[in-house]
Amino acid sequence: MTQKVTLRREDHLPMPLIYLAAPEDLARWCVSQLAWSLEQGERSLTLSCFDTASMGFPVEKAVPVVLKAVMDFLYDHPEAERLTILCAGESVYRAYSLHWNIWYAPYKPRHDQGDGL
């Protein structure tokens, strides 16, 4: 299932005009967007992710909740052929990539040790 997912950095994403009080609310909103796309017949899905500081919680708290909800959705909906997660800017991309690599990546990327360790 994880092979269906791609993370990509996008610098110019319009942020939706929504207010959500908690990471769990954001996760439910994201899943509802994916479900709506599937209902419309789309099989290549896209999800835009943003810095959530303006919603009152840091993106680092939102990422694991959103990724878990999204992966649960994909497991429950095998008709989805692929999902591209667009990350608004470098910090959001880093946060999502870190959690993706820890929990979902089929292989772990090499990290430059720099100090020979």
C-alpha cells in the first residue's frame, strides 16, 4: 500500500479557509477530502498539507495523526491507485517526510554521517 504514496514539496499552494481545533479534526477533514474524490470517480488522489500553526497546533503534532488516518483510508479503499501528498513549503515537507520515513517507507533512506560514525 505504501508504494501508492508520493510526497512532494510545493511552494505555492493555496491554503484552504478552514479552522480545525485539533490534529484529529484535520485528519478527519483530510480523509473526507479523499473520500469525496473517490466518490467522484478519481483514482489518483491528491492531498495538500500545510503548516498548522495558525490552527493552534504545530505541524509536528498533526503529521502522525494525518498520515495514520490517510494510510488507514488507503487500506480500506484499495480502488485508490495512488496518492500524492503535496507539502506546502520546506518545513512541512520535512515534517511529513520524517514521519513517512520512520513509519511507512518501504526502505529507510541513508543519512550522511558526516563524522564517520
